[in-house]
Amino acid sequence: MATRPLRDGVISDYTVTEKMLKYFINKVCGKFIFAPRIMICIPSQVTEVEKKAVIDAASQAGARKVYLIEEPIAAAIGAGIDISKACGNMVVDIGGGTTDIAVISLGGSVVSSSLKVAGDKFDEAIIKYIKKKHNIIIGERTAEDLKVNIGCVYPKIQDTEMQIRGRDLGTGLPNTVTIKSSEMLEALIEPAMMIVEAVHGVLERTPPELAADISDKGIYMTGGGALLDGLDKLLQEKTGINVMIAQDTVSCVALGTGKALDNLDVLDGTPRR
């Protein structure tokens, strides 16, 4: 059984987390005789305290053994990358709460970084921009629709537009405005560049031999955030390295976590409990 912890890997409410894990264990396993093994996916930069909190919560929820795997490693496995070889692979996993970047070789992370800039931050940037530019307040759902439909971080050949409704700050009444993709570029470029800079920072800390492998093979992008229009082009332009979006990118981490549980010998760790 594979699962993922709360967003950003931070257990803010131990009881809620335990109940959530117990619910999923019962949903997947039903009434089981033997307690299941569970592999939980965590961001690459979580602390030892946070790791212990995740393990304890899963154990209390009914797990027989608990294994932890970093998100970029799980994403690489889910994307079909052979992480057991000595060559270097770079994975950029952009989820809802965090972006995890790692250079992977011989089944483990050589260099990694995690930042709290991902899908949620893109939504926040859109909400702030619409409020500042059009004097209208919109909700997270509308911001998500804008991001998915016309959002971009690289100039489009043809400008597209979308109508949205929000609350006018001046009158307090509902109002309709038309938003263009060029405006979305203006709203989203700042958080997108933060991700690009984090990737650049990881590349700077990567050993030369592995950096050469990445230059030849390219950078793999996974997670729902990787689908943001133009993000791959922006990253490729700024790094000079070919960027590829993995197939079934939204499910890569979940699929990789499940595969890792079935093939524990691929990882260089041992059961955490």
C-alpha cells in the first residue's frame, strides 16, 4: 500500500493525520488479518522530527512496517527512469504545496532541494494580480480555472482570453471581466522564476560527472504543476538543458511510491520501522 502525507510533509495535527491514514488503510485493505506494510512519500527536505511524526502516525493507524521515500525518487520511478544506474538524472516534481528537485543516482538523491512554491502559490499569485490590476476579488476555484485554461509562464504565439466573475472592491457587487493569457504571464512569472532559480541552484551543487549526464539526458518534470503552459520552455531556456514532461505526470509520484514498495531492493534504505 502506498500513500502520501499531508501537504509539505508537515504533520500539523497528529490525531487528524492518524485518522486519515487509518481511513485509507481500511478503505484499501478492508478487514485485514495482518497489518499492512505502508510506504509514505515525503518531500526531500523534511526534518527528522517530521519523518518520525509520519512514521508514528502510520504505525498508530495500523501499519505493520513503515517505509519512507522522497518525492523526487518516487516521481522518477513512476516516470519510468532507471534510478539504480550510476548515471545522474534530474527530476523536478511540482505538486500542490511543494516543488521538489533532486539529482538521483544509484537509487538515492545526491543533491536535492525543496521549496514551498508550487500549484497553490500560482493560484495565490493570480488572486493577488486580479485584485491589484482589476480591483476584483476572486476565489481559489476561479484562480485554478484561469491557471488551467489560459495560464502561462512563457509568451504565447496567440493571446487567449477568458471571462471570470468576482466581487468588485469598489461597489461590493459581482462583476465580470475578461482576462488575457498575457496577463497570466505577468502574474505567474515571479513564482515560476523561483522554481527555475531553485533548479539552477541544484545544478550548481551537482558533481560534474552527474551534471554531464543531466546535460545529455535532460531534466524530467513531474507533478500537476508541470502542466502549466510554458514552464518546460522557460526552464529549458534558462538552463540550456532539454526539459521533458513525464507521461501521466500527475500520477507519477503515487505510481512510483507503489512500485517502490513492490521493489524495495531498488532503494538504498531499509525498513524505517
